[in-house]
Amino acid sequence: MSAEGLVEVVLPGKVEPEGLQIRHGAVPTPGPGEVVIRMEATGVSFAEQQMRRGKYFDQPPFPFVPGYDLVGTVLAAGDGVEPGLLGTRIAALTKIGGWSSHLVVEAADVVPVPDGVRAADAEAFVINGLTAWQMLHRKARVRSGQTVLVLGANGGVGSVLTQFARLAGVRVIGTASARHHDALREQGVTPIDYRTEDVAARVRELAPGGVDAVFDHVGGSGIVDSWRLLAPGGSLVGYGSASTRDDEGSKQLPVLKLLGRIWLWNALPNGRSASFFNTWAGRSLSRSRFRARTRADLTQVFAALQRGDVVPRIAARLPLTSAAEAMRLAESGTVVGKIVLTP
């Protein structure tokens, strides 16, 4: 099919980043309803950092190719695929497999990337943009004039979340270390230094009646503070358990504890709500509904990007074969925005 060869990064087990392996092979062939994508950009997200430690909630058994999402060009199509897809730039959510020069996905799972949007810029908004958009508009249902708290406002999802919130006319309070505060202020975000300030006390100063939503990727015991900061009718959206990243033991337990707390809070008659956001929710119940929702929301995200309403923050671009260096950089906590891997 192609003179090109396959290059992919393999996670062989619980290893340090240097333990990632590079594997070469033949470019795959698509089956009925499938396409082969030539990857142009993929990224390092928190999921891969968790998977490397064997801590991601539903990761497959080792060894496997990580890579949560990608942007690329359709190189080949199987029977039953719309011929017009060939040669087009698309994005896909994969959960695993994205750290590969070529991969097969179902044609129904790809979303077109608009003309004029570069691959790396689009990649910065695939999982991060979709997560931010759905948490704001499907979970918290934010409205103009409301106030929200974003934990880790400089992070991969946080930096996108703050932009979409400001675009919706929402006031944003964001936690970050001091070195990121000037950049956050430029975006209209009120920053709090989580290392030196009492976050809960500072939020209460800024929003005496409570905030309308909290977006919490930290989890652990601190999520109780997030719940207490909500105004009547407010919404807590948890979307990770970063506080347990380096803990030993069960990968399911932190999430199950969090889900237990959320169930309890939602049973209380206080008008507030809590939820745990999962990008893949509903996929097993109705694949067609999940695809339609993903396509609709990602199309909105890409349209905002194409208009210049939101700005991609790319911390670094590295070749796929430097995945170990990219992982180290992502885990250092020193960068703002997305680390992008290219072929």
C-alpha cells in the first residue's frame, strides 16, 4: 500500500520514561469501514502518565501503544468508506494507539479538521478541548455572568477550560503556581497560588456566596474543599485524581472513592450537584449517540479555534521517537500547554 514504514512507541510495563520502546513494522491495511491515518500530531496527556505507572482506571494489559488522540491525514480507506475522506485531515480519539506513525481507526470515529488549522494546533484541542467544552456546557451548563473555579488553570485541560469559560462570559478564578499568574491575568483570570495561599479562604474572599462551578482534576481528600466552595445550585465536576498519581496500590480505588463521595453528595437535599467527567461515558450504551455527540462538540471546538476565539498553547514539539523526553517534560510540571509529538 505504501513505501512508508510503521513507527510506534510501546509501553512494555511499569517503566520510567526511558523504558518506552520504539517498534518498526509494516503500515497496516484498513478493513471494511476503516481508514488508515498517517499521524501528523499526537500528544502527551495525563492519561499516559497514569498508564506508565499502571494507574489509569481502565488501561489494557501491558504491552501496548499509548496515545489518547491524534490528528492526521487519511491515507487509505476500506470497503464502505466515503471516498471523499481520502487525503483529508482529521482528528480522532483513540484512548490508546495514538503514538504511532500510522494507525487504523473506524471511519465513523474521525472528525474533520477545518481548513487553515495546523495539525499541532488542532491536536492541542482534541482531548483537552473536548473535555473542557463538555464539562462546561454539558456537565456544569455554565451561563454568562457566573463565576467558576478552575484548579490547575495553566494545565493542559485547565488552560483550554479557562479560555472557553471566558468566551462564554464567565468569571474565572484559577489556581496555579506564581510563575503562571501574569499569563492568567492577561486572559482575564484571577489567579491564586495554591502553594502559598489558603485556596478556600481566598476563593471565599473573591466569591463570598460561593462559586457556580468547580473543575477539579486533583481528586483525593481535597475534593471536599471544592464541594464546600459551591454556591447553592452550584456544580462540582471532577475529572481526574492527580493527587494519587504516585500512590502505590489499586488504580480503581481512588476513582471508586471519588464516585462514592459524589453519589453521597448528590443524595443530599442541598440543590448542589457533583459529577465525575469521563470522555467515554455512554459509548458502550450507544456507539452512534456517542459518535454524534463527540463530532458535534469537537466541531464546535475546532470552529472556535479556526475563528481565533481560542489560542493553542503548545509547550513543545518533539519527534515521536523522543517520546521518553516528552513524557519527562510533561511530568516535570514546568510547562504550560500541550506537548505535541510529530512523526
